[in-house]
Amino acid sequence: EKAGFDHFMLKEIYEQPKAYRDTMGARIDAAASKVVLPEIGMTPEQIRSIRQVHIVACGTAYHAGLVGKSVIEHLARIPVETDVASEYRYRSPIITPETLVIVVSQSGETADTLAALREAKRCGARVVAITNVVGSSVAREADDVIVTWAGPEIAVASTKAYTSQLIGFYLFGLYLAQTLGTAEATYIEEVLRGLRELPEKVERILEQSEAIKEVAEQISTHHSLFFIGRGLDYAVALEGSLKLKEISYIHSEAYAAGELKHGTLALIEEGIPVIALATQDALFEKTVSNIKEVKARGAQVFGIHMEGDTELAKAVDEVFAIPQTHPLLAPALTVVPLQLLSYYASLALGHDVDKPRNLAKSVTVE
Ligand code: F6R
């Protein structure tokens, strides 16, 4: 059932082009250049009454929610907060009937996420769920459900569920923008075109897995490393770092690149690997100057950028290029080399990739 792959995780990484296509499916009307989401039962009037959005989830799903925050704020111009579910209820969040709460859960059974959903409903908020399991508790209790059609995810480390959650956020963000008129039609068209091209671009990244494997093998000899990036690259850095810790047991930290000099730079010493993501045009130069700060202290920097850029290679030791895409969509590509990186690092260290120690696929205790 691993279909010729050595591990479920690798199989699931390779299933992502299909998961993207299935999750977009009939939800994109290419001819009309719009998103259709019949599963969202909100009337345009109800959508217009949303004053704030809360995204609540755990772990990798929370990281998808961080991308979701940028996407919704950018496209729909509604303020969004993203919270870890185990913290959300205890900070007495301000939830009103004008709050839209989005819960994100692969399994749809995570206890903290479910409890957050119930609290949101108790306060009169409408709840949209992004989940991979039709008929899960989260799916049953939410008002509207966007199913991510990633198919069953067996490996404990989430890969295709995360990227399908990103697709869910892109679709929902565009849907809100269409209804609210917060984005130009030509802009929506451009993002939609970018979305439809993603599966093929993921395939192109997967064809270069050997290059990532070599970097993973170098990294596997280290005890500690950093992931840095700004904006959406920072959100993906957090996910890359979690994935690496989870299955390779190598300690890593994700840092907003501009924040390093406020303390963490003290940990940068000769030879420490730093994975630097620099796909966001508007933040590129700033990120490069942060890369120079770590390089000057002896870090070994592996950079991820977009094809067409010729600058990053000059500042780092090695680069990996993702195919060009709309900056908003970059996370759906940049995370793929990071998934492969953690997979091959875990493999090089001889760990049980699919069943890392101390972890369960579905966390049903709070
Ligand atoms: C990490 C991972 C976990 C889950 C988290 C939430 O790879 O899989 O961090 O993302 O436990 O699980 P769901 O999405 O099922 O609510």
C-alpha cells in the first residue's frame, strides 16, 4: 500500500500534485475566473458582516493558518488572528457573532481544536472548518466545511494535508475577495492561474529530490540549525523546522529573519547550518542582508529562492530554486523541498520516518 515508496511520508509528499488538483477540482471555474464554494452557506450579507477572523489549529495545521492569515488579510482586507488551539480558549478571546472562526484540522478529531470550535459556537460565531476527514467531529460541528481532498494521510508527519490546507485558504480567501470586492478581477485571475499551475510546479520540484537529499545528509551530522525567512517565508520556515524536529530529532529553530539580531544571533557559530527562504520580492533585500549577518559569523547557508533570481546565489553557499509563482502562492512550493529535507535527514539518521517517537497521528487529549 506504499505503492513502491519506502515510506508513507515519501508517498504522501509525492501525492501532493494530485492532492492540489483534487482540492481545487470543480471549485475553480476557469472560464468565469472565479471560485465556487457551494459548501459555504453564508449569504453575501453574512460575509459582509464579518468584522474579524480567528484561525485556530494545532501544529502543522496552525502553520497553515499562519499562511491563511496573510492570504485572507491580503485578499479580503479583514483583520485575522491565528491562534494555537490549546492557547485560544484560555486567553479569553473576544468572540462575537461578527467573528468568523476558521478551524483547521487534518483529522478533524484534535481535542483542543474541537474545544475551540465549541467555544466559538457558544459565543455565537460562525465556524468554517478546513478538514481532511468528511464526517469527523470537526466537520460535523462546524457550520461550513471545506474538505481538503488530500486522501488518507498515514505518516505521522503531515505533508499533503498541510499543502491542501493552504489550497483551502487560497480558495476561501479568493471567495471572500470576490464577494467583498476587495481585489481587482485581473488580480483574482492572476492568482487563479497561479493556483492551477501549482501541481505541475510541485512535480518539477520533486524531480530534483536528489539535490535536497545531499543537503539533508550534510545537515544530519549537525545538532542544531536555523530556518529563517520573512513574511510568508517565515510561516513556511516554522513548518520546515517542525517537520525536521519531528522526524529527525535534530533541534532547529525558525526565526523571522529580521529578529535574529535581537538575541538569537548569539547562537550562530562557525559551520552551523541555516536554511534561508527568500521568495518574497518585497522582502528580498532585507532577507539578504539578514543572511549576510549569519554568513559573517560562519554559518553555512542553504538558500531557497524563485527561478529567475540571480542575487541569492551570491550571498549563500548553496541554492535551490522553486519555479516562479505568484508570491502569495510561494508557500505551496517552498514547503516541498523542506519536507524532503526532513525526510532524507531522518532516513540518513536511521529513524522510523513514519512513526516518530513520542507522537501520535491524532491527538485526542487536551
Ligand atoms: C505535524 C503534525 C501535527 C498535526 C497536529 C494537528 O506533522 O502532524 O502537528 O498537524 O497534531 O492535527 P490535526 O490537523 O489532525 O488537527
